Amino acid sequence: MDAFSALNLRPGKAICYSGFREGQHPGGVYPTYDDIREDLLLLHGHWRYLRLFDCDQHAATVLEVIRTEKLDFQLMVSAFINAEMNNFNCPWGGGVYSEAQLEANRADNQVKIDRLIEWANHYPDLIFSLSVGNEACVEWTDHYVPETKVQNYAQQVQAKARQPVTFCENYVPWLSKLEKLAITVDFISIHTYPVWEYKHIGESLEYTKSNYYSVASKYPNKPVIITEAGWATNSNGRGIDPINVNETYQKIYYEKLMAWVEKERILAFFFEAFDESWKGSPEPLEPEKHWGLFHIDRTPKKAIHHLFPSSTAASEPKNGK
């Protein structure tokens, strides 16, 4: 059974949405109602399913806008759980915390799980699935949470909410160490990034297929979806060779990925809707800032020019200037 049928969903395109603009960031200045309304009106009619990363002020506003404006979206809402153990393998050194910080994180994570349950029950018409974390078990994460604790969070949500529950993670841990969690969750969510693994655009789709089918074949009785797959458009060389990323390559990957998942009826959230300048290092070409199908000023990149011809024409120079 394909994921759409298993989750009782209509086929449709899916995208990861985080609406932080210039000068905004999680824990600081959040997008306003009007900011998010503008974003969702851009996405409306082109994408049916949105994935949100945390049950925070941003997500609360998204839910408010969708309900108030009567927009046709269905949401995967997540609780972004922070580190509950140190991870000395984090390559950028960000995975080590004091015991006091870890204990505070455990308390905060429980608050988020409780809020996730509350929202699921308050918005059953808008929220179609729930995630209890994001990339918290992979070996390089800076917010490591043990599998048993993630499993406990999943069970808490399953006991008190009707929506199916998942955990969003890189494909590798699902193949090696998350077998107990895979049994617990209602469906498996994987992330696949060929360009982070030094693949050229010509190898990109086959590599994504290999990642997906390796997990799907390991768990033949569980629906498997893709909650992140994308292609950056800039890089300062940190982790990604700049020659491997540009708008043309993103367009190629997006079109090939969409054709494959539509043919196979795989629910796949493209990463992501909009560039976000707060991510990664302060360097402007930091790749983490450049995964959007839209620039941070909300003008479309090449992959979606055909969806927004008037915006594209307005942003292009006239008379060759």
C-alpha cells in the first residue's frame, strides 16, 4: 500500500515550510500573521501538504492563518526535541552541553510533546500527522536524543492523539539502529540529500531512489515517506562544492524527484519553500541558507518560474540591463 492510501490522504505535492525572513529567527523575532498569510497564499494551490518543524509561535500562527483564511492545506506538525545526551561525534562541536542544560532540555521537550498532543486534538481537521523529532538520532546531530526516549515520546502522542505518529530522520539510522522505533511509529519518515553526500546532479535521483528503497525494503509493512529532499542553490564550500549547486541543478532535481514520487505515489516533502538567512554561519553563501524554491524576498527560483510567470518577469532585468 502506498503512503497516501495508508494515511488516507489525497495525492498532492508537499513542501517543508519555515517562514523566517531577514531579521527573524526562532527564539527571537517571529513572522507576523501578515508575513505568513503572504507566504501561504504563494504556496496555496501548488502544494497541498506542509511540514512544520516545531510546535512554536511560528507554527501557532500558521495554524491560525490557515483556519482563519480557510486555506486548503494539511499539516505535519512536529515537536523539535533538543539534546538529552551529549554527542561528542558532532563534527562542528555543537553536541556537548552541561548536565544542567540537558536536564532543562528534557523538561522543555516534554512541554513540546504535550503541546503537540494539545494541538493535534484542537486542530484535527488541519493536522494529518505528528512528528516527535527531527534528526535527533543520526551520528552527526548536535541535539542527540536516545532511541528509547524518542520511542517513549511517540508512544505518549499515540496514546492521546488520533493522528498517525512518525519521527523525521536521515535515512541511515533507519537502516542501522532505529529498528525498535520503526516498529513503534505509524510510518517512517526519511531525509535524503545527495548533494550533501558529494553526489553530482547526474547521480542525484538514482541516489535518492536507493536511499528510499533501502529503507522501504527493510520495513515492508510500514509506510515510508520522504520528509526532506532538496538541492541547495549556493555554497561557500562548507560541506558542498560550489560547482555542484545552482538554480539550474535545483530545477533538474526538483523536476526529476517530483516525476518519480508522483509516479510511485510517494509522499515527499521538498526542502524547502523559502531561503532562510538565519541558518548556519554568518557567511552569506552558507549552504544552509539557500535551499528554498523561493529567494528570501519571495521571488521564485528557476525550478518554479513556470508557476509564477508575472513574478519572474518582474524580477528580470529589462533590455538586457
